[in-house]
Amino acid sequence: MNNFTSQDVDLIVIGGGPAGLAAAISAKKNGAQNLIIIERNNWLGGILPQCIHDGFGLEIFHEPLTGPEYAQRYIDELKKLNIPYMLNSMALEITPDKKVFVASPEDLFCFQAKAIILAMGCRERTRGQIYIPGTRPAGVYTAGVAQNLINLKNMMVGKDVVILGSGDIGMIMARRLTLEGAKVHAIVEILSHTNGLPRNIQQCLIDYEIPLLLSHTVTEIQGINRVESIIISQVNEKLTSIKGKERKIKCDTLLLSIGLIPENDLSKTCGVKLSPVTRGAIVDENLETSVQGVFACGNVLHVHDVVDFVSLEAERAGKSASECILKEQRKEKRIHIEVGDGLSYVLPQYISRDTDLELSIRVLNPREDASIGFFDKDALLKAEKFRKVHPAQMIKIKLKKSETKNINTLRVEVLQK
Amino acid sequence: MSDKSDVLVIGAGVVGCAITRELAKFNLKTVLLEKENDVCGGVSKGNSGVLHTGLYYPKGSLKGKLCVEGRLMFPKLAKQLNVPYKLCGKHVIARTDEELKDLEGLKAVGEANGAKGLTIISGKELNKREPKVDALSALYSPVAGIMLPYLFTIALAENALSNGVKIHVETKVLNIEQVNSGYKVTTTQGVFYTDIIVNSAGLYADRISAMLGLDKYKLYPCRGEYLILDKNCGELINSMIYPVPPKIAGVLGVHLTPTIEGNVLIGPSAEFINMREDPRTTKEKIKQLMSGAKELLPSIPLNEIIYGFSAIRSKITPPEEKGSRDFIIREDIENFINLIGIESPGLTSSPAIAKMVVQMIKKRKDIKEKIDFDPTRRRTTPFRESSRSQQASLIKGDPTYGEMVCRCEHVSKREVIDALNNPFSARTISAVKYRTGAGMGRCHGGFCLPKIIEILTEEYGMLPKEIYLNNQKSPLFIGTTKELREKQKSE
């Protein structure tokens, strides 16, 4: 006899961060009734409460909000709509027939769902994943963990800091640590260009005179108990360190801002197929994964640079999930979107009906005056011009139903001049 | 300072803890001293976690004898101590004609040592068992196994402790003198008197020995580095995959070991180093491990590496000498038992070494087995090892079981609190990691670290400054955010 608590729901949203909140709200507004959000932390909003800087909400609310303010707008709406949620609760497993096992202090639950929205977000890459040699002392933190500890717990991780990786979190933490009285000796970036938004380069680094060392990396961590110093080195075009170009920086802390990985361990338990490029689920324009009735949105699907886009994407997932529950016919065809020259990915990967589309696109390299073209075989359907494209900035392009009507294939690529 | 003990053991690695636990069976006053703040601080936690079968050690050697004996004792001991292990078997693979001959040699040595069930199988048969591994032939050892060396060491210590032994951590031996009827041991925590000393100080055993004038031993620290693959690579191999040992430095060569937790270990390297406290990983060895792993298993996904670590072997064999000298276990001075150069297969041998040392003590002391010795150790049931129904019962009995602290390994708050309540008062991040597995997964503490810190501050009232990674020299924080700014203002 099973002694866990079984419960039927129409929709279960896994994760109460920006994606989960927006998805649940949208699902309810589109007719889903019996739904619940599962959140493993004891707060809603995911990573947002620790993002106390502003700049959120420009796209949706047309004003700069802090992370907690942005989250609160969605939490207020969630409460207004009486959408139930469970805190301190972690989904352990999803079965292919859409049973979700959830551990909570109250009980072990088994939710039988008609639809599931995956909104678990992402995790940070760690030191081990880029094989930084050296000792293993205290004082090596990923930037997001340091941000949590400083902003939510008021615990100061160090006073002499080097940051590896020029992603947005790294730059924001450089400013944050400086404001808290720490000395940030450098941001070290292995690529020849930064990996974050241009506004953060200005507002977080240039304004605070924090040195940015491009084409450099950390080659060794030193210090038995606590970080005492690190060795950095210039790298060549192959991104390997150049002999004789090493230098030691004395510091007590190394922050790593070296990328985010969609957290799909749970998705795998029900057999969702993942893309090796985005490391998130392969989806169609409804954001439905390879498992019927399972949808994905936000950073668990692909890593976003702006939270507004997470919320907008999640709204689409919520709408699709509610249509799935209400049994609306959604699939007519299956066209694979081919990723052409100059791009790292295009999302969704598939189109399943004639409808207006919104594509998320990332380029491989920074470029000025670039055009992105859409082809059916050799026929150019549409081209869109950009003054600047950058891998750190996701590109959103809309395709009208009329533009893709009657196509048999679709390829997206950066047009050669 | 303390009352005089009958036996004083120096060093709480796996060997010291196994000896101490064996001594706890007898009517003896036993004391174990450890310089670190927790047991299992050295190489006992940084190894392959393998139960060896005795393929590599000459007949008649202590290594061969104790390895086979220890392996046979292990299943019962693991059951008593409530620690997991798995006899997953091992394949030593041959990829050249020369290596084919070596397999025969290894088989003969193993059989001479009493290892059972050794067979040489064809490359085709190997391919059936290990589809991702290609070789001409392989030596199969069915009873080779894997275990969690740190959990085993901790369990030995805890079981000894609950049977009346005294364990002093953060107690470094500074000097030893012979006095009228025994020894006077001066430590950083005062003076201990004892009749008998067992020196199981591992990497520092030569120095402890030299405190009594026995400076004939020289240890050669030899660093071994490892890489760990994500758990989602657990299906790559079903057994341990070893190369034929290279004919240098008495090491077994870079091998692939599945772990109890489902990861795959790559390693170890072998590098003689000058300093004993130099637990680095190096670019060169990381590369070497990667290429070694590729040779054994060409399709190994190296992008799934989640962490690297190293530990230092205490070798008694000088670097220039090929091969490997035997363990030294002897009563060099009356009532002073030296254990020197206990490297691989020290983990497997540890239960047998413990029996051997107790036999030596029996010659000096009239000892009797206690009737109330309890060989079993209670262990907090790990949430992740329970069925869904059992998990529901655990949560119903204790809501903290329903609160996940570690997302990768599904470790609950209950397990973390029980780990922090360890008898050695080791309230560090590492103490939790080695007892529960929290922080060993793919996010490497990204999720659980803030949660463990919360438990330390909320349940134990610790200040940020008092939170350490390993020991008091490894603080995680310099204080609170305000403290640093206030300090700068006043300056």
C-alpha cells in the first residue's frame, strides 16, 4: 500500500520563479482551473529577490524595477487569482504518464496532472566543469551563490576579489561587492568580447573603474584553507593560456560567472528530449516538449538575458497548457526549423500549425549591420536588419501567419553581405 | 592530564579508526588522537573507494594477505556499520600482446594470494558486459567492490565511540617520551599517558616514529588526482575498468571506477611531490587523466566532469625504485606499534590490519572481549535510498525529512542536522558533505550551501564568521556586509 498522498490536478507548474509565476497566471486566465505551483524555496520569485539592482521590467512595465519589485507584481496577481502554491516543496520525479512526486514537510505527494509546465530555471556552471586547476580552499563561489549570501543573508564573502567571466551576474556582482567595500581586482574573460549586456559594462564596470581583462583566464587557484591568490594568464585564439603571460593576483575570493545551465534533471525523468545546444527541451511553437502535455519555459528551456522575455515566454506556455487541458486541437503539421550560418540556436525547434510565430534567436559571434533571413528551401521569406547583434543578446523576431503559410521547410541564417 | 590509557592510537584515517573500533571490543581504555577537526581528513577520503582482491601484491606479502582477508571481512562489517558497498566486479583490460601476458601474471599472483573466481575473458565477452570498452582480453575479478571510504571511516569511528572509546579531534601530537611504565604523549590539547601506542598517522607516521628516535623511515608523498563524472554517466560502465598496471612507481594506473552514488571516477594520477600538504590539482595531470580515460573508454563524455580533487599517498617506496614495498606493521619498540607506508590496498586491508594489530597487543596485555560490545551503528536513513512509500513514512514521522537541502542528491534537512550533530562537533560544510553527500553533486553546493548556512545560523546560532568549509582556517565569510564597511569607516 502506498502511503503518500495522491491528488488529481489539471496543471502542475514546477518552479515558482518568474517563469512559473507568469505561466500559472496565464494558464488560469486562459481557462485552466485546477492548478498548483511547486516551489522548492520558502519564497516565490526564484532568483529575483536576490537581484536587488534595477533594470527589470523595461519591456513589460516600461519602467525600471528591482528584482523583488518585479517578482512582487506577479506574486500579487497570483494571489488575486487565488492560484495555490506549495513552498519548501521539491518535485523529485515526473513519470511519463505525468505523475509528479513532490516532497514537502507536509507529506510526500503524488500529483496526477493533465499538463505540466517545466519552469525550474537554471543552475550555475562551477569550477569543476571548466577544470580550473589548483587547491580547493574556501573563498571560491559562483556569482549567484555569492549574490544570495550577500543580498539575502548579509554575509560578506570576501574583501579582495577576482571575478572570472564577464556575464551579467559577474558584472553586477563586481559592482555590488565594490559598494559593500570589497576591492574587485579584475574581471577576467577568456573571450575577446564580454558576455553580458552593454548597459552592465557601463553601469557596473566602467562607472566603478573595475578592470576588465579580455582574452584572459584563471589558470590556478592557490591557498590551502582560504584562497590566497590566483594565477591568471592571457590566452591565444584557441583560448589556451600563453606561456610567459601568467601573473599572480593576491586575493581572498574568486567569483565564477562562467555560464548557466538549464536545470533539466527532472525533465529527463519523464523522457523529455533535450537539445545539446540550448541544453533545454526541444519544443514547438506551443512550447510543448517531446512528451505530450509537458511544456517548458524560461531558463529551463534556454538561458535568457532579460527576465521580461522569460515572463512573456512563460505566458505562452501557460496559454498552451490551458489549451491542452481544454483539449483544443493544436497540431496540424511538423516542420523542423533549421539553424543556418552564424546562429547558435533558434527556438522553437518545430512548428506544428499555421499561426503567428515568435522566434528566439542567438548568434554565434558579435557583428555589426547584420541581417537575419528566413528561407523555405532557397526562397527568402523575410529578412530583418540589425545594427548590432551579439551572442549575449537574444534576438526576438515575429513571423506572421501569412509569412509562413504554405511553407514546407524553414531555415534561419545570418545573411552574408 | 587525562587518565592513563591502555592503548593510544594516533591518526583517525581508515586504518586508525578500524584499529580503534577493533580495540573497542576489548576491556581496554582506548584513546584515538586526530590532528584535524574531524575524522577522515586525509587520503582516506580521497581515493577510489575500491575493495581490492589482491592481484598486485607478491605472495607472502602483508599487502596480499591483508587485502584478501580484509575484503572477506568487509561485507559483514559493512552490514554492522550500516554503510553501503557493492561487489560490482572489476576488469583489468589488455590492449596489446604484451599486456595479454601480464594478465596471466596478475591472475597467478591473485590466486596465490587466495583471490577466488578470477577468470580471463575474451574481448568479445568483455564487450557484452561493457559495450563501451574495447580490448583484446580482460582479467575479471567478480568479488572486487566499491564503497564510500569516508562514510566507512566515519562509521568505524562512531561505532568505536559508542562502545566507550575516547576520540580527541584537533589534537596534534607534538612529542612522545618513554616514561617509567609507558609513554607520555604531549599534544596541542595537553598530555596523555598510555601503556601502548599505535602509530597510524599515515602521511606523518615517519615523524611520529622519529619522536621516539626511530628515524629510519622516510615517506615519499605521492599525489593522486581524480576527476568525477556526473551521475548521469553512471550507465557508461558496469564494473571497474583498469589498465594493466604501468611498471612504474607501484601504482595501478588511471582507471575508471563507478561509485556507490552513481558517478564515475577517473584516476588517480601518481606524482611524487616535495611538500606533504600540497593538495593541488594540476593542468598536466587533468590532461593526463582525460587522455587515460579516453584510452580506456573512447566515448567517455569529458564535458560531464563535475569536479576534480587530489589526495596524497604515503609511500615508503622511493620514487626511483620500481615496484612497491610492502606495508610495515611492527612493534619497533616495546609497546610501540608502527604502521608505515599504508597505501593502497590500505582501505581494503584496514579491517585485517586492525585484527593484526590487536593480536600484537594481545601479546603485551591480557585482554578480554567485552560482553556488551555493540557492533551495530545506527544511521539516519537517507531519503534518496528510500522508496516513495518509505519517503512518505519518513516525512510523516519527521517533517524535516520533507525539506530538501540538496537538490542534486536529494538530501533532506533531517540528514543534514543529524550530520551536524556528529559526535566530533565538526560543524563544517565538509562534515555535512562527507556524511550526507550534500554538495557532491553537479551543482556543487550552488543550492545547498545557502541552505546549510541557514541551518548553521538558525539551528546552531552560529555567526557568519564562525562558518567554515573544513576547519577554523577556512572561513567562508569575513563577517557581515555591514562589518566591512564599518571597519573601513573607522579606519
